[in-house]
Amino acid sequence: MVVKIYPEINKVYFIEEYTLFHILNGKGGIEVDFKTYYDWEDKAIYLEKGQYIKFLSEDFIVRKIEFPSQEKFQNQEVRVLFKHLISLGYINLMECEECHRYLSKTAFSDTTSDILDISSKQWFWQNPFHASKEEYQIIFDMKDIIDKEFSNHLTNADLTSLINQNGYDAQALLKSKIGLSAKTLLGKKRLIESQKEIAFTDKNIQEVSYDLGFTDPAYFNRVFKNNIGLTPKEFRESFDFEKRDQFSQDILELLKTHHTSERSLSFYADQMNLSIKTLSKKVKQKMNTSLGQLIRLELINTAKMMLLNEYPIHTVAVRLGFEESNHFSRFFKHYAGISPSEFKNKKSNL
């Protein structure tokens, strides 16, 4: 099923089918499973059942493609799109002309599963962890086990024994390619699921701790606070997903209006009637980033829009408050990964 949606700001959208999100328009961040992302532009984002997504601005326009076929996701080539290891599963559309062409012209056809085949080929071409296909299958077999067994508190030996095949040392392979141990991934999975249980259900904390395999609720509380910075009770009170977060909306509106002329934290603190320290703490707590990063994000997004509209690089630099074009070019390349001229060329070739 393919639909165009205009998501409400800060509304939690639960993923009930394997889903692709193609963001057509918008500014600001998106939140997936309690982590905020600002690098969604020019990407096709894949989410699996059980995840959630929030849009932290009210001007997003999104194409959503749901894939209800279970048989398709038994394909080991396709699961790489949805089984997230350390970040979002996505395809970079600027590096995949076929993906971009499909989403631009044929996404509303009856053959939406074709985009999965195109995207999985692109994912392996992008090769984010510099592994062979055979190595990827071992890694994602391990991820499948983690997703099924996260509440059982398996040891490293338990995990390895479940996936010891093809002559690979699965633990060493995972550490080498992903940079994390299986035990760390297991802990991250358990933590995310505990956050979901606390935020989205009315179970008491003791019940949540038992569901996740903790025999001692006090120990669960300590583990949760050490990782999140809040007790489970404090986290539940702070994450009211049925209400709009006025703070996030207000700061994003200020940034949208003033980012080209005001970059000092003190300006935004004054506008919000908060100290710099309090504002920075609230931004970090509610938006999982820094105020400085949000300012840079607005500058980069505005620069991209101007470049796409054929503004000369010098004009973009002046409009954004840079004294010299080369200062702007260095700034853009540092945070966007490519120079302004390379960005214009890539876009014009799509």
C-alpha cells in the first residue's frame, strides 16, 4: 500500500508492516526508537514491524510504502534493509539513480515490491560495513537471534553457539565489521524494548523488568538509569507520547526564523527565557542532540535548498552570513560530506 501523509508533529506512528518512508518535504529531525536523526534527506528509510517514527516538525510530507508480504522478508537479500544494526536502514538516493527514478515515477504502481529488490542491490553496493555477502549473512543471522532472544540474558558463549557455522568466528566478525560485540547489541536491543514497554504501555515497572528477564527490579532500575539518565518512572513521565511537545516546536520555529542571522546560544536562550545551561540540557534531553548541531543543520538545509534553486555559491554564502565563499564551502563540505559544487552536480544528474 502506498500513501502520501502529512504527519502531525511529535505524534508517534507505530510501524505495523515492513515500511519504506520517502520524505518528500520537511525540515528538522525525525525520531526512530528514541533516537533522533537529522540526516534523512535524500534517503529511503526502511523500518520493520515493532518500530516507531516521530516527525519533529510540522511541515513534513511523506510517501509511505507498506509491504505486507511476509514471504518477501524471508529473503536474506532483503532483510538487510530492515534489520538495523547501529543506525537507520536506508538507501542513499543520490547514489542510486534507479531507486530515485522508481520513487519519482512509479511508486504508486501495484509493483511496489520491486523497490525492495532495487534497494537491496544498492545496499550491498553501498556496503556500509565493508563485508562480503557471506559475512553479512552471518552478521544478520546474529541480529535475528538477538531480536528473538534479547529477554533471555544470553551470554556471549550462548550467542556464539547458536550461530557457529561456515567456519566463521561470529563474535570476531561482528566486532570487526560493526565495531560492537554481540553482547553490546543485545544490551542495546533490551534497552530499546524496555523504553517501549515503559513509554507505550501501562505495565508497572516491576512487570516490565520481569518481562525483560530481570529477576531484580531494583537492578533493572539501576541499569536503566545508568544508560538513559532517568529512572524508569521519570522516563515514563517525561515521554508523554499523546501530547505535542511545545518546547521542541518552539525551538525549531526559532531556528527556522533566525538561523541565518543568529548563531549564538545566548540569543536562543534569551528568546526561550532560559539560561544557556538549562536550554542546552533540555534540547539534549528532549531532542537527543545539541543546540549547536540544530543550528548547523538549519544552515546546511537552507544552503541545500538555495543550491538546488541555482543560487550561486557566493550568494548562498552571503545570505547565510559567511564573510567568504571559501569559509562557507569548508563548512558545507565538513557537515554535508561533499562540496557545494559537488552537491549541485549530483542533484543535476538525477
